[in-house]
Amino acid sequence: MRILSGIQPSGKLHIGNWFGMMKPAIELQSQGEAYLFIANYHALTSVTDANALRQETLNVALDFLACGLDPDRTVFFRQSDVPEVTELTWLLSVVTPMGLLERCHSYKDKIAKGLTPSHGLFSYPVLMAADILAYQSTTVPVGRDQKQHVEVTRDIALKFNNMFGTVFTIPEPSIRDDVAVVPGTDGQKMSKSYNNHLELFGNEKELRARVMRIVTDSKSLAEPKDPDTCTVFRLYRLFAGPAETQAMADRYRAGGFGYGEAKKALFEIMQDTLEPFRRKRDELARDLERVEAVLRRGAERAQAAARETLNRARTAMGLDGHGPRQ
């Protein structure tokens, strides 16, 4: 099984990114041959500052390596270090129906939010298809809201294979219903755009302040409380084990337990969990050549796989420079 996943370098990562994408991606290391890329080509549809893109790309690399990604078990690389993907995008574009792209939710949603349309934004799913197909990926872990991207990839690959012969593996989406939806400080889904996030590698003072600002109801200290409707508890149980979670829930329901104390417990368990990651990140940040070597090695492995796929596609389409086959 060859598994592919990617993440855009579009800002500092937060707790929602960790539980929603990073932790599941790192766990893939034990489930099959994992490819994980930093999607800096994709980020160009929203990031226009070159220095910012370089820095955020480096930040993602540092974050993943600090959180336990093993480059000996995962092919970890920058998307832009595999230029074969952009040529493959063009080869896939010529078989991709306009109507297929016009029906994509992500394009329509961004336009509805006022984003200026560009060809890159419109053809984004074709580049995503090239990312998946270049490595002959069999499995693509996605949330339910991203399932359409894999379905589009399947449609493109099937059409290409029908027209030119079997070149691409048809990938399957892996829908992870167990991936947590992480609430932000206001109870909505955690997102930088809502400014309700808790940074993964933020400083201790800022983290404490943001935890203490988590919105709760107005129940008094003495009143029993429902843990399942409390954002503080919902965040706490993401970090805690079963016994700790049950003990906290019991204290909520018994009364005499205030939200201030619950927030303090949340902050402490977050600090205990994240501190080893932060120490590792600081160590890596002092040795950026080591990080760069990891990305170069990953790119070499990814490029070898992508080049093989691209050559097969070129030959199938008659771009190999030879005369007609007899």
C-alpha cells in the first residue's frame, strides 16, 4: 500500500492541524509506504510573498520532524522539488473535462468568499491529481469535505487510462471518521481565519492567555456541569488518556469544580504533551542543513517515482521521440 498526504505551508500550525492532519499522517508510517509532501505549489494560489512562502515551508518541515515524522520511514519532500509533477499536470489537463472542474466544491466555495479567480485556482484539482498519480498512490487519507478531490483524481486517471492505456493506479480515498474535529477557543472549528486557534509551537505565556480566554457558559463554581458541551473538556480529552478523561468528567458532573480550574488543567496537560516537541524543534532549528538534507533525500526518492510515471505517460501519449509503433 502506498499512501499519499500533503499539507500547505500557509501559516503557523495549530492544535487543530496536529490532531486533524499531522498526527494521522505520522501514524501512516506504520501502515504502508508513506509519501508526505509540503504543498508549496498549491500555496501559490493564496501566498504571494516569496520570503513568507520560504519561511512557512521551512516551518512545516521543522514542525513535522519535531512531532515525530521519521524520514527513514516516510518520503518527506517539498512539492516544488519534483518538477515532473507540473509536466504531468499538463498531460492530465488535456483529458480533464471543463465540467468536472466547474463542479468542484473548493473552487465554488472560494469564489463565493470573494477570492479573485485565477487559472491556478480553477485547475487546482488537476495539480492535486498529478500529486496523487505521480507516485502511483493507492490510498489517500482525507476528511469527508476533501473526498471530492480524490474522486476527481479517479475520474481523470480512468479517462487517461481508457484513452491511452493503463498508466495510472486508481487511488482510493481513506475517510477517517476517527479524526477529531478540534474546537477553537470560541467553540467553533479551530482555524487561523477565525483567530480562535491554539498554536502548536507558540510561547508559554501566549498559550496560557489563549487557554484562559476559552468561552464557557455562566454556571457557578458549585453547579454541576456537562463536560460534553464544554469546549475546555473537549480539548482536554484530546490530550488525556481514558482514566484522566473520566476523572475530569466526574469532577464536572459532581459540581464544586470551576472552569478556571479546568482551564488550568488543560494548559498543564498541553504543556506536558507539547514540550518535548518544542525542545526537538529548537534543536532542529539550530541545524537547518540537517533539515534541508532530509528534504533533499525525500525529493530524490519522490522524483525517481514521479519520473518513472511521467515517462510512462509520455510514451503512452506519443511524446517519447520515437517513430510510430508497428
